Amino acid sequence: MFQYEYTVKGKMDIGKVWALYSDVSQWPKWQPDMVKVELEGDFAAGTKGTEFMKEMPPMPFTLEEVERNKMFVDSSTFDDVTVKIGHFISDGGNGEHSLRHTVTITGPDEAQVQELGENIVADIPDSMAKLFELAKIG
């Protein structure tokens, strides 16, 4: 199993964060390797979609959990590998918030899981910095 967590904190507008999360057409604005995302319905638990990344085959995903202005978790399964990515918003008071992204990968080949995990998380600090820039107050 591979697990990863990264958090950014600061003064940000939760409405802006949620708009950047829930409107999948905005994902390429804060994820530099993403070309586009298609969603087959509303931004709600159970909805399926497809991510299109640079130099990668399309990746189908499912929104597993969605709680407006608080969190969403999406998952992708291919072969025997499952990738779950969590996006969490916490209120710290006085306009201060934290954004936490988590990645959990499971599969039978531990070396493959570790390599995949390292590739997936490599851009997370940059993408979260961009997300914070787009949603910060002031």
C-alpha cells in the first residue's frame, strides 16, 4: 500500500476552492499536467468521469464521496490497482483554512504501487500551491 498526505494553510475563500473542485473544467487550472476532465453527471457521489492527462491514456474515475464545501474523494481502478485521492477543506477560523490532499494506492505488486504513487504525488505540492493562489484572500 502507498499512502501520502500534503496540506497547505492560509487565508482562502472556501467558495472559490469549492468552485475549483466541483467544476471539473477548472481542474487543469490547478493541475498542470491535466488537459481536461469529463464528468457524466453532477458533482456527486457515484458520478463517473474521465481525466485526460498529458502523455497518459485517459483515466476513468468515480466520485466516491462528496460533501459540499468540505471534501471529495475520487477513485480509479485499473487491473488490480486502486487509486483513491482525497481532497479535504478544514476551517481554521478567521478566514484561515487548510487544504489536505491524500493519496492511497493498493494493489498486489508493491513495487508497482510504490512507483505509481511516487509518480502521482510528484506534482501535488505545485498543484496545491496553484489551488491556494487561485482561492486566496487578499
